[in-house]
Amino acid sequence: MNVTAQQPFADIPGRIQSEVQRAIQRSIKGVEYLSSAAPVLGSTPKDVLASRGTMNLYHYRPQSDEIYRVPILIVMATTNRGYILDLVPGQSFIEFLLKRGFDVYMLDWNAPRPDEKGLRMEDYVLDFIPECVRRVQEDSGETDVNIIGYCFGGVLSLLYASIFSEGPLKSLVCFTTPIDFREMKLFQNFSDKRYFNVDQLVDGVGNVPPELIFSSFEMLRPASRVVSQVQLWENIWNDEYVKSYRMFDRWATDTLPLAGEYFRQTVRDLMWGNKLFDRTMTVGGRLADISRIKVPILHAVAEHDHIVPYDAAKHLIPNVGSADKEEVILKGGHVSLVAGANAIKRLWPKLDSWLSERSV
């Protein structure tokens, strides 16, 4: 037998030793993972400007000597915590904006209390957002306000901008915001009125529990959690990978319940009626037609968004009445569009460029 033929067999002890060492390292790192504390997120210094029930308004402390004139109000989705935009130093969208000279506020949400089960869409659009806008105006001393809405926070921001089309909104940015709810295919199946009794659910439980909300997201990619856990085990010795996994996993599982009446309206008016797309949506008896929006608007959508597919989001820019409007399609998914390495390289610089021209 020649030397070349014997070589693979000669390598076997080395490969076995390497796999044994890797298994030992996995076990040690696995124990460290299970015993370590959850990562600290959302640590950028901020002050609570207003707090009322489910509503929280934060003002982040400036990190630049020169500040743009027009403040930014970020409106978060009602199902998720705002710290996805403020993970850790160096990976925080909030920190990035502050260092670029923007004055940043955030409308974030607490879990609605049992006595808040009667909150309706008008409480969010005609009360919470306007109150936060007024607070931002008072605190900043400026009349104009720019708004950034993430996912369903974008829907609420569009409803607000439609109804208060005369101001004080100066510009609007939406991230991954659905317009045509017929294209939210799995959510449509989940809420099919032939089988889903939303009245029985809300009347029976009050606020919709987070487990139901989380499960509906999980069903979009049924195997994703198993796959991600396998990938975690394969990369358990990679500290940076584990750090990133823990940050995003903590946020993804930290789902908020939804106020019962608000959920009922969302299902009836948006999922079943598709009223935002059809321009027949009303909030508190006031028409919320997005064609009435005239302010500059940017819509950032993700190329691989499994939660808000492009077909559900693509109708925003063609249907608003703004002359200054732009859609940007970027690589990434629903979350990686706004947070993580892809966002740092793609969305954040784009937003900095777009907002800087509209914040003076």
C-alpha cells in the first residue's frame, strides 16, 4: 500500500481527538450559557418623559455637541419591546442616531393591565401618539416632529399622519409596515373568520395573552427555533455568536399581550376588512386615508421579511399623497433590517442621510 493511500487512516486519531476536544468545549460553554445571566439590553441613558398605563415615552440623552433642530419620535410595535433598537453599545440604533446628532424620543409599551382591556385603536392613534408628540414639542421647544414607526408602530404612525395631515408632523419613516393585509398569508389563515371567533376570544380572556401572539409568529417558520438552537450548539464556543443569539432570542420571546378591544379592531378592520389598503379605515369616527399624507416619507422594507412580506408592504409609497417619497428595499429580514450587522451597514447610513436633510 502506498503512502498516499495510508494518509487518511493516519489522520483518524487526530480527527477523533479534535472532535473530543470540541465536544468538551461545547459542554463547558453550554454550562456557562445556562448558568450566566441574561444580557443587559436597552442601556443607552434615557429619561422617562411620560408614563401612563401601557404608554411609556423616553427621551434619550444627547451624545453629540450639535443637535439637529427637529426631534425624532420612534413609535414601537405594540407587540414588542423597544430595546431591539437599543441592544448594546456599538450595536444600538438609538446610540447611532444620538452620535449622529439627532434628538431621539421613543414611544414604547408596557403590557396592558387587565383594566386596560378596553383600549381601542383610537386610544393609540388619537390619544397616546398625540400626547407623546405634544410632550416632545414641549421638551424640545420645537413645533416640528419627525416620526419613525417600526412594523405595526408604522401602521399606527400612518393612521396618525392620515388624520393629522395638517401637522405637526414634518416627515415620516416606516420600517417593514404592512398595508395590504390580504398578503399576510399565514396571519390570514390564522384569523380566518370561518374558524377564528375573535369575539369569543376577547370576551373570554380580555387582553390577548403573549403566548398566542408569540405562537402566531412562530408558525410563520415552524422549524426556525429548532434550527437556531442547533446552530447555537454548533457555535457554542464562539462568544460573539452566543452573545448575538442571546440578545435576539431574549427580544423575540419577550412578546407583549395586546389589549382585547384593540386586538378585536385589528382583526376586524385590518385582517378581515383590509380597510387600510381600501382607504376606508376610520379611527374614532375619523377617516384615516393614507392618500392624505403629504409630508416626506421613507419606507424601508426587507428583501427576506417572513412577517411582513414585500407584497403586503409595497403599496405604501404608491398610495401616499407625498411628492417627496421613497421606498428602499434592503437585504435582510424583519429584524435584521433594523438591528445587527446588516442594519449597521445598510439601513442606518441610509436613514442618517435621509433624515439629516429633513431635520433642520
